Amino acid sequence: MLKLRQVIRLYNQGKGTKAIAGMLFISRNTIKKYLHIFLSSGLSYEAFSGMSDLELSQKFLVAAHPEKSQRQVDLEALLPGICRELKRKGVTKEMLYRQYIEKYPEGYGISRFCGFIRLYLAQHRPVMHIEHKAGDKMYIDFTGQKLHLDNGDGTKTETEVFVAILGCSQLTYVEAVASQKKEDLIRACENALIYFEGAPLVVVPDNLRAAVTKGSKYEAVLNESFACFAEHYSMTVLPARAYKPRDKSLVEGAVKLVYKTIFTKLDKRIFYDLSSLNAAIRVALEIHNNTPMYKREYSRRQQFEEIERDVLQDLNPIRYELKEQAQLTVWKNGYIRLGVDTHYYSVPYKYIGKTVKVLYTSQSVEVYYRHELIAQHVRNRRKYQYTTNTEHLASQHQFLTEWSAEKFISQAMDIHEDVAEYIAKVLEEKTYPEQAYKSCSGILSFSRRVGNERLIDACRCAQAFGQYGYRVIEEILNKRLDKLKLEDEAARIPNHKNIRGKDYYQ
């Protein structure tokens, strides 16, 4: 509008079009168009000078631009459909141009055709500039290209490469991992937080299966393990929309930089394990983070130290341990079977027949019923073995689990030492411990039924006969043999010529 005002002012001062063009560096044809509009409008110079820039643009510029040609109108009408077709797999601009030129032989050339498409897409898909707040977001992704480990036998194993970047300072973390499974993803994310020495408020993953169970434009369904990891470090998970790379353009750009600054330094080197590969990555990563950014006087590390380090959340001092989960049914015996170890764990008997949720780590096993912790055990990987908490068992089962030789002898000693001696003999005679425990339990139960004195006498009597067991004591008590007084010395048998000695049978 300034140029337009200068043109009219100079014309009002009596300057010709050639002189005005030389003074303002505007083509004479443009000056003639402006002057034609001004003279045709009938406006005085004073009225012209009083008009606003908006009014001048509406009167002069719109009128100065020629009307659209028919072929431009025809092409612009086709652009919405053309751009929809471009979203289809396998469709190219060249294919669509051939269709266009068949219908409009006098249409634009392919370069002008593609120019109209670019302009239409720019107007209808504008890119939003996002101001990243310090300590707000961490973007994570895996690179498309992979690194390799040498197996030593001429073969190679591919490794995934994890990338994390802080939104504000753009400090970057890179690590090679075995896979994109949730165990490796969570461990790499945690290592990134340790590298940053703090946690952001939000972590933004791509729609990785290890982080997002089901993607959504509005509210994605998160992988429960990854959600628990984020909660452990007080972070919110905000997945990028599917097929919307601009939602995570920062990490997409970081991946491209990683290719240039890290991958190129490792291309010709040979690595045999992840630890040596990650050590080499860390060296290249430090160079990348400490190199001044493009057209900036500061590096990512400098920007991080100045504006982002202090606003990150403090890390949880306890490292996150991944919890696997399983839905199991409590068996009739009050145990659940953890299939991964083929080991059995007790559960309170009142939950028999219920379906419970089991969360287990490398160290512990936790059992939940309707979000309530009902049992907790130290993990045991011995196959076909039972881990039991006696408080979980029914009262009659608790009694059985408390049986032991020491306990029976101790109970017998409380009655009399002769009873304890007899119980010790019963334990020695029985070959199977549980059989002996049942017999001892039955013998000691007689103290409640007949009294301690009779039981003491019965045990003395049975021991004199050299008979040990529950049935022996029961028979003695039933026949009241315990009332008979045993002779102090056994009767001696006199020598006689009719008595054969033991040598006779040799």
C-alpha cells in the first residue's frame, strides 16, 4: 500500500509514468493499471489519501489482478478429489496428471499441475508451530534403520535403536536394544530418564504395540505395563495419533539426525554384544548433544542445563520392575499354579474357586482379588514345588502343616518322660513320617479321653511288650491292661535236660 500511495502522490505532483517507474522501481504497466483505476474511480487526491490500507487493497489490488482463466477454474474444482486420491496406496501425481490431461487437453503442464496441488495442500493442511515448555514432554520412538551385532560365525543379528528427546531443550538419548517388546521399551525409557536425571510430565510414544494396545484419534488404550511404568515415575502417557507423524515431528527429526551423527560413525565398526555397541553410541551421542545446533550459538546440552534440568521431576529412587500378569483360578486345595515356573502358591482358602489376578516380578508374586491384595510370596522357580503361608489354610489344614517329630515329643514330655520315650520309639518304627505323625497324634489324644495317668501306664505296658503304635495303646486301654502292675523282674526259666538250647537248631 505504501508503493501505491507513492505512485498516486507522484502522479498528483505531475510526474510521468516513466519517471515514477525510475523512482520507485515499479514496472510502467503496473503504474498504468493503478493510475487507470484511480482515474476511473473519480476520487480526489484528498479522498484517496484518507482511505485506509484495507480500503485501498479492496479497491486497487483486487481490481488490478486479472480474473482466473477457465483452465485454472477447471483445475481448482478438481483439486479436492485429486488430493483425496493421493491418499490411496499406489496413486501418484503423475497418474493423476495423465487423467487430468486426457479430460482437459489444453490444461496446464505437469509442473504447474503439481504446483497447484502443493498450494492446495498447504492451504488446507497448515502446520502448527508448537512452543515446547521446559520439563513438559519427552518424545520416544524407534528408528526405521537398524544396527547389527556380529555373531562370530559370519551371521549378524539386527538390533532396534531407541530414541528419546526432550521437547524444550531437544536433549537426545539413544540406545540399542534387542527388540521393541515392552520389556526393552520400558527399560530403555527408564535409562533415558536416568540420563536426563529427571522425568517430564508427559511421555509421547508412537503407536507402538508395547506402549499402546489400541490406537485412537481421541483416547488410546494403553498397554497396562507401560502405563504402570509411567505412573511409577509420575508421568502421563499421551500417544501420538495414528498416521499423524507431525504429532511427533520432533522425534522424527531427531531420528534423521541420529542417522547422520551416530549411525555414520558406527557403520564400519564391528560389535559383538549390546554393551559394547551402546558404549560406542554413548560417545557419539555426547558429541551430538554438545555440538551447537543448526544456526544456533548453543548446543542441546547447554540449553538443557540452562532451562530444563531444574524443572524436571525428581526420579523415583526405586527403579521400576516390570510386572507380568496372569488371570488364574484358585484350586480346591487353596493354591494357584504359576505356569511360567510351574510352581504353586497358597491363597487364603475363602477364595477357592475364584478368579484372581496375579502380578509377578523377578522377585515377588502378588495375588489380587477385585483390586485387593490377598496374598504375597517371594518368587520361587523350583518346578512342581509348593510355597505355603499357613495363615492361608483352613484351621484343620493349619493343624496338619504344624506336625513335626519335635512337636510330638515336646507334647509327650509335657505329660511324662515315659510317654515321650514311647513316642520317640513310634517315630523310629514308622517308615513314612506322615504315618508316624498320625499315630502319635492319636496316642496323645488319649490324654484328653482317659487322663494322663492311664496314658502313662499304657505306654509303659506297651513298651514292656515291645509293641509300638496307636492300636497297641488303644487295645491296652480298652482291656484295662494298664491297671495291671508289671513285675520288676522277668521270671527266670530253670535249666532242664529237656530244654533244647539254641545250638540244637544250628
